[in-house]
Amino acid sequence: MKSKRNMIILILEVIILVIIIILYMNYKKGMVDINTLKVFKESSYYQEKYHDAYKEIKYSDNNQFLEITNQLLDKNYRPDEINNIFEYLSDNNIQKLLKMPYVSLENYYQIKNLDVNNINEYSEYRQANNLSFEDAVTEVNLHLNQDFYTDIKTIADPSSITVLVNKFNALPSDYVPTDLVNVGEYHYQMRQEAAKALEELMAYGKTENVFLIPFSTYRSYDYQKDLYNKYLSEDTLDTVDTYSARAGHSEHQTGLAADMRSSSLTDNVTDSDYEWLLNNSYKYGFIIRYPKGKSKITGYMEEPWHLRYIGQEDAKKIHELDITYDEYYDLYIAKY
Ligand SMILES: [Zn+2]
């Protein structure tokens, strides 16, 4: 009998608490709504025709809040859309939005690598390929809806350790890293930080009976050009493009890439060495840049011997996420 009474009291308490929370939230919402309208009324931006809309828009601390809100209303964005825009979009994306005709961003607001300039492409590509909204955004950002080697951009910061070099992003033809050093006793050169890390990785390998040595590291733009042309004399263009980068598009020009071979093989790694690299190279800041089954994204066939240095923190995250560097760069490094 007593426990039943206690139960009823408990339920009543919960109900009262929920009512208080709902009242408080409505009160807060009301406060914010009044604020936006009030701020508009006290400014030179107030427009009578938007009086009701202002009441539904949450105040944002964006320093161009009033100006942007009016511009979005002019473009026929609804108050709920405007609230999402201020809550989720970067300043950069908001500025892009103001230069475009109205677009619906439904389902896209919370996608972190959203680039509003691509919104129509996302929708088309998503429907054609039956993808999630997130995957459509990443793949379109990576230009996978286009042919490789089209719409090529020249990389602005080629000396960044996290530089993304692929078939859409080219290094300047005159880019030469300024801190190239030999990797240990080998006459192959890499950037200082990468060379040191590779020496450590090789030393660690030895302790686990994995004997790896470099067979190609830094390559100049001209060397890459000659190499690609040499392959072209032996194979068709389409085939060469699956295994050799065009000049400017090779990671080897960054001084951050190394092709490794088992000391027992001439230009490859054994399956067990590859397994070892997959599970250990990230500890020294390296990733397998062209993994198996990812050629649709990377544009290259599997290259188990090609390591790319990007630093320990990012390498560890990529290892955990098990995604390509192209995807990782778009999701975690690029700013939209
Ligand atoms: Zn390579």
C-alpha cells in the first residue's frame, strides 16, 4: 500500500518536472523570439513586411545577423530554414548562399563538409547513385562525379604536411621542398620530418623481423614527367593513369611519400609485410595511400608499397576510421 503511494508521488514529481522544463523552454524560446524582433525594431534594418517572420527567427550572434536575415528573407527562405542556416552553416557557406538563388538545404544542414555551391550536384549524384546524403557530399566534393584530371586546381600550400595531392589537385611545377634529407644510409631523399619518421618505422620493423627499405621517395616534377612519358610509350593512357601519376599530381613531389620494398623483393612488399604496415605504419605518422578496393576514390590501383607521411595524429585517425586520405582530407581538413 505504502509502495503504491510512493510510486504515485514519484510519477507526479516526474510530471511536474516535465511541465516545468516545457514551460522553461517555451519561456526561453519566447525570450529569444522577442529579442530578434526587438533588435530589428531598434535598428535601421526593420522591414514591416517581415514583422511576423522576425518573431520566428532565433537571434544569432553572427555579426551580420540583421543584414543576412533580411537578404535570406528576400530570397524566400522560411524562418525555420534561416534558423538552421545560422545554427549549422559556416560563415563561408552563408556568404556563398547569399550569392545564389534560393536552394533547399533540407537534410544537408548538419553535414560538416557541406559546400552549398555543390548543392544541386549533391542531389543529382545522390539520386543517380542511391547514396546517403553524407556520402553524396563527400564524393561530389572529391569530384567523383567528374572524370579524373578535369577541373584541376593548383595547390596553394604545397609545403603543408597534410597537403592533398590527387588527380584534381596539382602541385606547382616549380615546387621543390626546401628541407630534403637522405633517409638514413639510403640515397633516397624525403622531407626532414618524414625521413626521420621513416627511419624510426624501419628500425621498429627490424625488431619485429620486418625488413623494409625505400626504393623511391622524392621525385622532382621533371623526373615524374619523364617517368610518366616512359610508361606511356609502353602502355595505353588509360592504363598508365591507373598506376602512374601525371607530373604535378604525384605525391612523390611532396617529399612525403616513400615506396617501400621488402629487402627480399625488388619493387614490392610481401603480404605479411603489407599486413604489418597496415597495422603499424600509422604509429610513425604514415598511411597506405592507395589501399585495396579504393581505386574509385583514389584513382589508382592498389599500391601496398606506397607510404605517405601525414603526421602521427592524422595517421592514427585515418587508421581508426579506415578511410582514404582523400575522404579524410575532405571531412576533417578542408574548410567549407
Ligand atoms: Zn609511390
